[in-house]
Amino acid sequence: MLTFNSFANSSSGALMYLGRAQNALSQSMERLSSGLRINSAADDAAGLAISVSMEARIRSARQGIRNAYDGISLVQVADGALGQVSQNIQRIRELAVQAASDPLTDSDRQGIQAESDQLVSDIKRISSATQFNGIHLLNRQGNSITLQTGAESTDTRQITLGSTDPDNLGLKGSVPVNGGMVDTSSLANPATAFTGANALVINGQPIAIQDDGVSTSFGVGSALAISNGINASGIGGLSASASAASVNLGGVSYTGVPAAGAQFRPIDFSINGAAVGGVTWDPLSGTSLGSAVAAQINTLGAGVSANYVGGQLLLTAPDGRNIEIATGGGSGNLVNFGGFNIRDGSPKDKTFLGDVVLTTDTPVRINHGISAAAGQGRTLASGTYPSPLSGSGVMLSAQSARDYLQVLDASLDQVSALRSQVGAMENVLGFTVANAENGVANLTASRSRIVDADLAVETANLTKAQILEQAGIAVVAQAGLNAKNLLSMLIDKAI
């Protein structure tokens, strides 16, 4: 049946589909012209949220990469300056070796000192003048530089630099006097080890060192005795502290297969004069023999504690007294120590010494040091301690030039350590950049898959939408023509 409503419905349907085709055509043209699949939140709300988060991370990561490159430039500047400082110190050392030769005249030494002073002054200038973007690099004692190298707050790198000012190079702060082990049976008179020609002399003052009163052997040579003597000397700004004496007896084992509840007797084995005695140990108890021996030693009251850790028996005298181990070399002992033989049939009397640490706020002169060869069990060479690189008059005598060599060696070690840190950080930053660039590339590709338009698909959609639009226009035109023809027919009938 042909009615007005049928013409109206067909026309409305044609217009509806024409509108859809035009919307699709507009969307395809927008995507092709922008290159993006998502041009507004309506295109893909979830995808838009993800892409915005990704874009923030990508941009932040790229800035982090630029920051890392700035850090590489910074450490390269520092490395170049440190290289020059090292060259200057090496030349000063060369001059010190020259000045250490006796045949030189006073005029010769003054010329050497003048060149040395100029080189030290140049090191000071380099230390104060080396900058990167206004940041001083080589006078940052204890300070570090933080680089933000990534998108997250934890993506940071610390560049640790130090001071190459001549006042901060050389022998600084504390002077360790290392302990050791002495065979007290070989000492003619241990009580005179620090008297007469063997006395320790600091700032021209002989240090009176007396027996510590608690060590059973060589008490005058203990870390406790030496530190007490130095602290009692009254030399301003100078103090000494005693470190714990220690000895590792090694692993603890037994000979043969003991019966349950066996008792081991370390024959003639004593620590600081106290016999260790019998050690009761049941191999079926679940407790190690080493732990049983340590427990027995801790009951002696000899000022020595024992710990059996990691298969090693360690003895420690916390107050700095000596640790004397004496054996008679008897046979039949079932207990063996990996680091101390008590079973070879010969008596032993070994004394272990702790370290001493000298601390001074001004350089002190050791006029006569401590010599292991003199039976003092440790070594502290004559010289100035601590001594900075900026010392004056160091080339004006052969002896002071020789003493200055250890200051220069310490300075070179400090500069080399700084260069090692700088070089390692440059490598780390290079790896950081490479990793960040790889991450940015992958994240960019992931975002592209979300937001970028597929040109092949959008071109096909555009062609389809164009065809549908043209078809829709034709249909709408045809629907209008049909309605016009019907109206014309009605008018003709009415006439």
C-alpha cells in the first residue's frame, strides 16, 4: 500500500543512515589527518587514561636521560681536574726524591722548595676553581651531588666527590700503629723495650711506657701500655687509644674417635697464664667441639673472650692487653687447632699485640719511632704525623724530604681513589642512560599501539564511509523525488 507515511519513513531512514555515514567519514578523516586513534576522551576513555600516564612517564624518563648526560659531563670535568692534580703531586714527589739526596746545597733546596710551593698553590687553585654550572666539584668534603635520572622519585644517582685542597690531602686525622705477634722467649729483656735508645720520642719528648699490670707477658709492649704512656705524656692535642688484641686459633678438631662424654685435656696449654684444663665434650650432644673449647676458655677469667664462629676459634682481649698463648708441647693431646700447633713436641710462648691509634689535631713529630726489629712488636717510622700536602719547608733538608714522601704517597692514593669513584660513576651513568633509552623506546611503542591510528584500517574506513555517504545522498534524493511524484499525481486527479 502506497501511503504518505511510507514515503516519510523511507526518507527518515535514509537521512539517519546518511548521518551515520557522515559521522564515520568525519571520524576517519580526523584520525587520518591527526595520525591518532584517540583524539578525544569519547574515542576511548580507558585508552586515553592509560596513554596520558604513559606519556607522563615517557617525558619524565627523557628528562632523566638529559640529567644523566649532565652528570656524565660533570664527572668528566672532575676527572680532568683530578688528572692534573695527580700530575702535580707526581712532580712534587719527583722533587722530594731529588731533595732527599744529601749532596744538594741550601740554594738547591730553596729552588726545589720554591717549585714545590708553586705546584701546591696550583693544586689549591684547581680545587677551588673546578666547577660545573656553578657547582664546585673538588672542595666538597663529605658532600655529594644527587642526579634525578628517571621518572620515579627513587631513580637517583649519588656522585660522591671530595676535597683536593692541599690542606685536606696527605696524612690526616689518625695514625694507626699496627700490632702483631712476638716470641717473648727471644727477647733479652722485654721490660726495657721502650727505654734508652729504643724509647718512643714524640715532639722531642721521650714517652714513659710502663707495664700495663694486666698482661702476663710483655706488658710494657701492649696496646694498653703504649696508649696509657702517650696519654700521660701531656703533649697537647695528642691522644692514643688501644684496640683489642686478637688471635685466630683456626678450626678445632680432634684425633681419633672419642667415646660419648669424652674429656679432652689440652696438655700444657694456657692463655694469659691460666691453664685451659679439661674440656668435656660429648660428640653426640649436638654441640661442636669448638664451642665447648670456647666455653671453657671463657671461664678462665684471663681478660680474654673466646668465640667459635664459622668454624674458627677467635680470642679477643677487649681492653688492649696482650694475649699470651703458652704450651709445653706435651703429647697425647686430642685437641688440634688449625692456626696454632700445640702438638709438635716443642714449647711455645707467643704473645699477640693489639693496635694503637694516635689521634692529633695538629701535626706531631715522631723523632724516634717504634721498631719491630728492636723487639717492640710493631712499627711506627719517624716522621711528621699527620702531615698535609701543604706542609712548609719540606724540601729544606734531606730527612724532611724523605718524610714527605709518605705524605705524597697518601695524597696520590686519595686522588686516585677519587678518580676511581668518578670513573665508576661515569660508567654507571652510561649504563643508566642506555637502560633508560631502551625503556623509553619500549614504552613509546606501547603507547603508540594504544593511541596511534592504523592508517590502513582508517583508509579502508574512509573509503567505506565515502561510499555510504554518496549512497545515502542518492537515496535521500530518490525519496524526495518519489514524494514529489506522488503529490503531482494527487493534484492531477483533483483537477
